Amino acid sequence: MADGDALLELAVSIAREAGEMLLAKRPARPEVLATKSSPTDVVTVLDRAAEELIRTRVRQARPYDAILGEEGGETPGLSGPSGEGGVRWVVDPIDGTVNFLYGLPDWAVSIGVEVDGEIVAGVVHNVPRAEIFTAVRGGGAWLAGERLRCNTGVPLSRALVATGFGYGAERRRVQAEVLADVVPVVRDIRRGGSCAIDLCSVAAGRVDAYYERGANYWDWAAAGLVAAEAGARIAGLNGKPANPELTLSAAPGLFEELHDLLAPLDPERG
């Protein structure tokens, strides 16, 4: 059996190294290597370099494990001589690439570790702020030796809600329409630019809730565990798990209030 604490220790070591490399090599204006879903959805040279570093370190330490990376896709795992297998590393080398591109201080290396399809360990390294959020399933969520707890007992009218926007023009239009109905009902909105950091902010009580359409599994794999271990719910609409159509997180009670506000607005359209 893979040990969650041991997997987390390795993940933290790799995330630290990747963060140090990114800080050391980041030029004043990183080179845009390619675009993905739209001209505003960018990949830098260092996105790929960081993911390759992470893949190399995982393969060196655990050669039979599978790896799913935002940039490099899926590398299947192998069955080892002692029965090793069933472990997959879910990697976002830079979550918040546009922030990274512009020199804004909220981007992160995110590494989640699955065992038999369930995330059991996760690290989100907010590199510019030197913050490392960690969680092991059943062991709580942590930052700098302090156990994290999400805010509880917050009504929707006093909730500070984080969200994000997609890259396509039509999706942004719909998201703006939804947001126009959310803003009058909540305390305020925050847009940080990194799904992983937003979810860790829910865990740390820096915001009360988060929702977003367009976040992918590698964005929330590690941070979703951090939020859950801090007491937050993380799911999609209408009983679905978190998914790219909508990911929502908040403490129980507020989660249901925000869900019931969003569902009639059909935020998955467009």
C-alpha cells in the first residue's frame, strides 16, 4: 500500500524544487511558447520545463507510477515487481500562468497524488508568496505548521466569493451574466487567477467560497483535498462531483446557499 504521508513528503520536495527553478529562471517577460483554447490561453517555455522536472523526479523516485500533467498529458503506470501500481500523480506545473506571465504574485505548482483513483495527498506551492499548502486524506490541511479550517457559519449575504473566468469570448459573456446576479447577493467577489490558490484560500479562511466554470482536474486535484480537509465541500452542480463545467467549494451551509443561487442561473451554458 502506498503511504499518504510518504507520498506527500515526496510531492512537497518536488514542488519546492520546481518552484525554485521557476523563480531562478523566470525572465522579466517569460516567453509564450504556444496558445491552447484561445489566444489568451498561453503556455510558456517554463510551464513545460517545470512539468518535465516534476515528471523526471517522480520517475526517479517511483518509476511504476502514472502521471497526468496539464502540458504532457497521461503517462500510464506500470505493474512493479512487488505489486506497485495504482498510484497516479496529477500535475499542474504553473497554475495561474497568466499571473506568472505578468509578474503577478499568485501562481502555484500543484501536485496531487491518487491511489486507486482517490486523491490521498496534495501540495499547492504558491511560489511568489513562499506558501506551501498541504493535505493528506484524513490528516487535515496545513500551512506553515498551522492546521487550516474554512470559515463556517457565514451566510451568503456576508460571503466573500472567489471566482474565475474562461478564455473564450462567449464563455466570458455568460460568466459575466451569471456574476451580475451573484454580486448583489454576496459581500463581494475576488478574482485571483489561480483555481488552486482560490481553493486553498477557502481552506485558509481568506475567502468564504469559490466557484468557477472551466477549471480542470489538475487545477483542483491537490487544492480540492486541501479544501476538503479544512472542512469545505467541493462538488459540482446538482450532486455531480467537481468537474470542468462547474466547481464549487464552501463550508456546509454556505455551499448549499451558493449552489441554490447558481443553479437557476445555468452557469454551465455557453
